[in-house]
Amino acid sequence: MAFGKRIKLFRTLRGMKQRQVGEILGFNGAATEVRMAQYEAEAREPKAALVEQMAQIFKVNPKAITVPEIDTYDGLMHTFFALEDMYGLKIAEIDGELCLHLDRTLNPDMNLLDLLELWHKQSMRLANGMITRQDYDEWRYNYPASQAALEQAARDKRRKNKSSNSDE
């Protein structure tokens, strides 16, 4: 999804109108809705500072708005090629199915596998009904801050359990 579609997605997820977002961003008069429509239609590209402001309004990580161009198969394929070059993503056939996997020999110190395991864990929590789709989406759209919050909550819980066990 290109940036315009992402802006519209997050705006509608928050139940906001183009005018509301435009006014919060400081756009004036009739240009308020027009400018937001231009961003959503990708007739105009927001500067980094504006993306930061939008992310704050939508309560998401700015990177959630500025994902790579994947709206076309060509764009998606070039994204896969870039991931191959940068992170060792490989394509293989396993049991007659095409699969993507990481080649650890290219970068054995890479922590991408750890990050993918975090994503899988959240995905499984959703599949098992432990979290709602909204919780899962909030985790994805606010990553990595959302992951840091989960880790802090787990540490706090362990600390609480440890102190309650020592009180006995």
C-alpha cells in the first residue's frame, strides 16, 4: 500500500474526516480538505515533518505511513529483491510450495529472524483469540514502540511475581 492509501487507512481507522486532519495539521480554509485529498490520491507527497505530525495524529509509527511502493506486482517484486540484497531473503520450493526464508549464512549476526519470531508470536496470539484484531493492528502500526511496551509489561509482571513470592 503506497503512502496515500496508508494515510487514508489510518485516518478512517481513527474515524476522522479529511477536514479534521487538515485542520489539526494547520491547513487553512478551503485548502484543508483539498490538500488531504491530494495526499491520499498521491498527487502530492508529504514532507518528512508532515508525516511525523500525521503519525502523531493517527497514533502510529511514521514508518507505518511510508512503507515501500508495493501497490503493483513490479513494486512488490523489487521490494523482495531489495530484501534479498539487504537481509538474505531467499525463495525456495518446500513440499511443492514456494516459500520465503532467510539465508543465515549471509549475515549470521542478523536479528531479523528474532524480529520475525516476535511478529509470529503476535500473529499466533491473534489466531488463538488471546488478543483482538484491533490489538494486533495497534501492535503492527506502532512497532517497535508497541513491542517495547509489551516487553516492559512482561518485566513488570515478572518483578511483581518475584516480589509476591518472596513475601510468602
